[in-house]
Amino acid sequence: MTTIKHILQREVFLPTDERLLGVVSVTKAGKKKKTSFLSIAVTTEKPVQVKIYQLKKSEKGETYKRKQTWELRELKTVDGKDAKNDTAEFDLQFEKTYKWVASHPRERDTFLSSLWKLCQRYLKRGPVFLNVPDYIREDSLGVTDVRPHGVEDTIAAVVDEDYQAITEKEEKDLETLMKQCEHAISNAEAFAEQLSKDLSVLDGANIHSIMGSEDQVVQLMKLLDDGVRETTKLETKLNRYDELLASVKEQMESMRDKDTLIHIQNKNHQSLIDELENLIGRLNLDHKHEKALLDGDLSTPSGIYESTEAAEELQKCMAAEIHPALMKMQAVQEQQKRFGKYRVAFAKRLSHHLNNLFIHQGNEMSETLSRHATDLKLPPHHSCHRDLTPYAELMMWLKEADPQSFQQLAKVYTNNLSRLYDKEVKDFFELAKQRFLHAKTVDKKHGGLTVPSHRFEGSGSSLDRAMETSPRGRTASLQSLDSADSKGSSQDLTRGKFDQVFEKILCELEPFCLAEQDFCVKFFHLTLDPHSDDLESMLEDQTSKHEDTHSVHSHSSQHDDDDIWVMRPQNKAKSLAERMMGELFPSLESELLNFITFGDKLDSFNSMYMLVRMSQHVIHAQDAGSFLSKVFANVLVNIKRNFDRFILHRIKAVEEYRISKKNKCGVVMFVHHFEDFAHQAEAIFQGSDRRADLDKAYSKLIRTVFEQLLRISTDHPKTPKDVVLMENYHHLYATLSQLKISCLEKERKDARQRYQEHLQAYVTTYLGRPLEKLNTFFEGIESKVASGVKEDEVGYQLAYSKQELRKVIKEYPGKEVKKNLEHLRKKVEKHLCEEENLFQVVWHSMQDEFLKQYKHFEHLIAKCYPASNITLEFSVEDILQFFTDIAQA
């Protein structure tokens, strides 16, 4: 270990001016890893720093390097594990506990002993040493009976600090000394003898110097004795002075106690005066305020201001914070009683005045209503609010001072104005209905408008009547186009007017109700919390009732009411503002619902207009946190139900549609109806946040249309199934491509694919008939080849010999082919309708398919009848000419 210590001192600590004082070889407890060294080192320069290092060999194993460093003051606990038995384990606790195992118990004890000494020397508050033997501690070095054998030598070595390398100064001095002796290196014994002689000479010189200074020592001792005598005399004088000042001290302490009592007394007197002045100031009501409370004029602005100021001062006096002990004073009690009388008298006078004012204003506004113009406009109440606003602060005082009178006044206000507001709302909605019916009557006289049946519950004729007024173009005839356009234009005009009337109603209701609500909140000091209404519970309750009542339609509408876009607050306690507004406008919701029903009966398409308009106003009302938001939310639920029923009836009409079997099918009427519905819906819902509801309706309608097209195509006796589906899918594809409805993009692609599939199916089915025998002959050849007969051996079959082939080919010369194609053209024209104008598309597809068959026949002849020189009696050019001539004709 000494060798390791010297190496570490030279390689690690000497370059950094540190001296190594202790080292131990350790491994981590419980782990088998390479050995490392824990070492203690101090700096050679002041201030002295003591550090603990963990040293490890480098990867190449040539040098040592520091892995971890701790300051000695960071050491908290040293645990030796066992104080009685030899063990190599020990723990050092810094920021965390490190567990070590020394290579030998003696090395551990030597290291811990060095650690103890350094802690005692350099730390005022050292770490705690636990479970370490007593002989390690410095104050127990003399106890030898408890030391294990061989430990004395170890401790002695530690005390002597073992071998230490010389410093640079010592090294220079040694070199100087060696230079003075010529044989210092060649003859060590002579050099040592010379050093001994020099040391003896120095010791003798020291002794002579000490003996020569004996007289000086005696003189110093004499001076010290004289100093002791003088100190004794001074102490005697000080004791006499203490005796003289003892009586003075008692007198000064007595005077200090009396001064303290006087200071406390003065302080208490001043505190009492301050408290009384404060109490009088808080309970003092100015004479002018007393006069205003008892006799102030509540009908003039100045009188209202003085009364308000007096009421606030009275409230401050009565609410003043007074110590309970002071409340027992008779003067305080009498003053509080006087304030109570003022409060009761003023509250009674204020309540009587406002009660009369509410009644007077209600009567005055009723007279104004009877003289009001017949415009579709709700009368404003700004003047009433303006007259009552100055009393708002007094109402706040009354709410705190006399809650019962305050509630009674609020009841008088609502009772007087609710009758007025109820009449205004009812007259307003009645006027709106009359205005719309009058405008509609004028349109009937001038535009020939016929009100359609909006409930599609019966056969196809009822559906036809329902959609006659829809705006769409028809190619069947110019007369039908003009009729549909004129009726559709009139119907659009009527619906537009209804939309304008409905928007006017909502625009009038919002400022009408919000102005009243804002006044009530400010005047009656109500709490208006936009999150106080239980709209969620209300919506859920109404939705569940709707589902119970209309369970027969649950497959299409029971889940849609949950999609109403409203804010749904959490608190279930209704605010005072909402209750008061509900009492002021008892019939607002019912009148609005009646108008919704009125509009829906006029035309089911109105439900779409109302859904969009009401959704916009619900959002605005929610932003204001108003009573109107609940009313609009209720109405929006009903509008949404009407819209769902509207979509349900259209779906039912499609499902029950019966097509006429006397004529060819063409584009089915409910496909036109879907086109009309989509055009109008896109115009209505443009830019609306109710788009999700329309997308759901689109999905249901288009799915039903696709399903019912399959039914109708199968049932029609005169038009082939593929033609019915081809034409209707083509029309749907064209409609969806024009409208570009994003939610129906999948259905648009599906319609295109189905259209192409049925076009190809129709062409393939009917193209074989012009060359029926030829098709049959070659189908037989293909079946033989498929059964295993070689292609060049087919001609040896009796039924498919060259003679039979020539016979079949002769039956179809060019003239016969053209004749058969003309006959096919007549059938195609008979099947297709003029509206979709698909003849050229179908005819071109048939031309391509016919050329494909022709080339297939030529290929089979070349394979199965090689070198026979047999060809069809018409060429590709002939086929192209036939189709062109027929198409132009």
C-alpha cells in the first residue's frame, strides 16, 4: 500500500500541489468490478482544503485519474458497520450513501482513523461516526486493551503520517548542502559523519546561547511580579467603587419602574380617546342626511341624489364594525335604534313611491300601445327605463335594508308590465301572420301560385303535386319547362318572403328582450350568469319526450335532436334574472312556437329557413347570456324536429312512389325531386353552421333513392332494367357534379360507376341480337375449345365445319347487317328517354362493342380455320359507315 501511496502522490496529487494523507483500496459492495482507491488529500497552500477522491486506472491501465470528488465538509455520516468485529465494509454518506468494501480490515481502519483526525482538525461540526472501534477515535488512542493485534503499529504509522515526499524548497536546500560536501554522493558514510559533526556543533551553540540569557530571564520574572502587585491594588479600588454605587443602583431601578407605569397610563388614555372618537365618527349621521331620509323629494333628480347619498351613509353607520363590548354602551344602543327608525321610515316611503311609479308607467305604456302604428315592429321602452334608472342605487339599498319590500316591488313591476308585454308579443306575432298571408294572397292573384301539398304520404300522384312548384329545367317539352319554372319562381318568392318575415321577428325580439333584461339586471341588481341555466337538462327532457311521442319514426329522427348547437352550462340553479324575465314574458315561447307551426303548415321547406335563421340567433343570444337564449334553444329543438319530419316524409314518399307502367320509364320523378331539394337546400344552408344537419339529410335521402331505383327498375315492364338504372344514375351523377356537395362525393363516384356498369351491361345484352346466328355459332366454337378440343381441329367437327361457317356468314351480308343495326337503333330509341339524351353515348358504345366482336370473330376464324380464306362479308370500314349513317339519320 505504501508503494501505491507514493505512486498516487507523484502522479495524481503532486501536479496539483496536494498532499496525500490516506488511501484505501475498495470495491463497491455487492458488485464485482475493478478495484478503485479512496484517498484523502489536502492542499499545500492556504486556505487549506481537504478533499476525498475516488481514483481509478485509465482504460490503458498506465495512469490513474479522478472519477469522483467530494469536499470533506460534504461528508455527513461515516458508518463502520461493526464496532466489535473485524470487517472490511464501511459506508460514506454525502448527497447519497456510498457502500464500499476495503481490500483488508486493517486498511479500512487506517483510512477511517485518518478521516477522523482530519475532521477533528479542519471541521467545527464534523460528520457522525457510527459503528467504528474506539481506538480509531483520537481521544481513545490510549485504550490498548480493546485493540486487535497489530493495530498499534498501524495507528503509530498514521500518527507519524508515514513517509512524505519533500517539497521543492526542501529539495533545493538538500542540493545546496550536498554541493558543500565533495564526497556527498561517492561516500555516503563520510557524508553522514560530517552531518553528525555539524549537528553536534549546532547543539553546543544552542546550549551556550541559552546559558547566556539566564540574567534576562530573571529580570523578566521580576517584572511579572511587579505587574501582579499593581493588578491587586487596582482590584481593591474597584471593589470599593462597587460598594458606593450599590445604593444608587437601587434608586435608579425604582425610578425606571415608575416611569414605565406613567408611560403605560398615558398610552391607555390616548387609546381610549382614539377609540371613542372613532366610535362617534362611525355612528354620526349628518343632519342633512337625516332630513333627506325623512322628507327628501323622490321625484326630482336632486332629491333622488340626496336621498341616495343619505341612504348610503345610513347603511355605513348601521354596518360599522363595533367591538361587542362597546355595543353594550347605552349611547351606542340608542343610536342604533334611531338608525333603525330612519331605515324603516325611508324604506316605507321609497317603496310607496316606486309602487305608484310602476303602476303609472304600466298604464301610460298601455295607452301608448293602443295608439301605436301597425308596422311589424315591437314598441321600445327606452323612456320607461330612462325614468326608472336613477332609482337603481336606492333599489340596491332597499335590497340590503329591507329584502321583503324589495321582493314586493319586483313583484309589482312584473305584474304590471307582464300584461303589457304579453299583449305586445301576441299582437306582434298576429300581425306577422297577417302580413305574410296578405303578401301570399297578392302573389296568388298576380302569379297564379298554388300552395303545394307538403306532406308526401300517398301515392306517386301526391308526390308529383308536391314537387310541381320546384324550380328545375326539363327537356321533355318547352311547355313543361315554362310551367315548372313559373311555379317554382312563385314558390321561391313566397318562401323568400317568409324567410324575411321570420328574420324580422327574430331581429325585433332580440333588442326588445335584451333591453328589458339589461334594465332588470341593473335596476334590481340581479345576477346574470351565462352558465346558470340548465339548458342541457331542458334539452334532454324535451328530446326524451319527443322520442316517446314519435317512437314510430325512431329510425330516422330520434338521434338528431342531440345535435342542437347550443352552449350547455353546468349549474342547475336558475338565476333570478331568468325567473323575472319569464314572468315578464309568459307567452313569448308559446307564441314563437305557434308561429313555427304556422310556417311549417304553409310549406315544409320553411323548416329549413327557420333552422338556419334560429341557429344564428341562438348563438348571438348565448353570447349575451340572456333569458332569450333559453327560449330560442327551446324553439330550435322544435324546428329541428320539424326539419327531421320533413326529411322523413320525403323519404317515405320515395319509398311509396309508384311509377306509371304505360310509358317508358325515363328519369324517375323522385330523382328530380332530390335534385330540386338539393338546389334549394344548398342556397338556404350556404354559410350556415347547421351544415351537419343537412349532410345527414342528404345521406338518408340519397341512400333511399339508390335503394328505390333498384325496385323500380325491376318492376317496370317496358323499359329494360339496365336502361332505367343507367339513365337515373347518369342524372344523379350530373346533379351531384354540378352541386359539388362534399359529403356526397362518395355517392357521386358511386353513381358514375353504376351508370357506366349498366351502360356496358345494356350494350352487351342488346348488341348480340343483330348477328344472332353468327354470335351463337362462335359461342359454340369457344365452348368446344374450352372443353379441350384444339383450335385447328374445330373445323373437323360436323356442326362447325367450314361449310357450316360459310353458310352462317352468307346469312349476314353488308346489307343485312345494316338492316339489323337499323332495327337495333329503333329499339334503343324506344328504350331511351329524350330527357337524358344518351342515344349518342349508347350508340357509340355499341359501335365500339360491335368492332370488338368483329375482331374477335376474325381472330377465331384465323385460329380455328387456318388457310381457309374464309372472311366475313363486311369489313371494319363498312361497320363504321353503317353506324355513322344510322346515327346521322
